[in-house]
Amino acid sequence: MNNEHQDKSEGTETRPKPKRRISGDQEPLDQWDELINSRIEEAIQSGVFDNLPGKGKPLRLNENPNEPPDMQMAHKILKNNDLTPGWIADRKAIFAEIETFRTEMQREWDRVQAGKMGPEEWKRTVDAWETRLADLNRRIRDLNLALPIPNMEILRLRMDDELARMGAPRAITR
């Protein structure tokens, strides 16, 4: 009989005990990872997690432990009234405007490709987009400054990148 497993005929099966082997050729983080995993496995096998308070009950995910206490009430009022913080609504509006802008750009480029728009009209269209893009980028900048979570920033748009996205040149010749 293998020491690491109980015989299945005895009614229960346990996981094999992890081997504690931390060699010098591993990276320090790998060593910690291996040690932590082995400690967790030992705790599972010894039943440490079997009788925790709240076992079998749903988790309370409606509370954010990282939310400052002074903001909990404000967020609760917003949530109970199906409202969102202003920066979330502004962010959604900017994404919608970016999508509309890109759709319009594609529609106009399709007109050029179909021969329904000449070089002069294309130039005027791109110039108008430059102005619109500058305004949109100001709004993006202002929103990014107001965001409480820095990694939710929206990247500003560049005309050359937007034109390249659809394979359109800045200027056309006929």
C-alpha cells in the first residue's frame, strides 16, 4: 500500500502529501510559491478549513472592503436608486462617442472608395474630424483626471491612428 494514498477500498481517498523540496536552483518567488502551496495542502488535509464560520452560506459580496467608510453611504444611495457615479456615466458616454466617431469615419471612407467623395471633400472631412478629435481628447483628459481608479484611463485618440485603423490615407489624389 502506498503511504501517500489511502486505499480506495477503505472508503475515502486523500490527496498525496506535497513534497517539501526547495532547491537552490529555483527562483525565490518559485520557492515561496511552493512553500505556500505545500502549507495550504497540509492545512486542507488536516481539516483546518473544514469548520470555518459561514461554511455553506453565500458570500456577502455587496460590501467592498476597500471602500472608504465615508463613501459607503453615498455609493449605497446611488445603487439603491439605480444611479451610477458621474465619472462612470461620463466614461460610457465617451466610449459611445468614440464608437460613433469611428463609424462615421468608416462610412465616409467607404464613400471615398466608392468614388462618391473627391480629394477636396475628403480633406475638408479629415480637417473637421481633427477639430472634433481635439474636443474629444480634451474631454478624455478631463475625465482621466477625475477617475478614482488610474488604470481605467482612456487613451487619447490620434488622427493618424484612426485613419490607419480603417486603412485610409490623410490625403487622397485622383
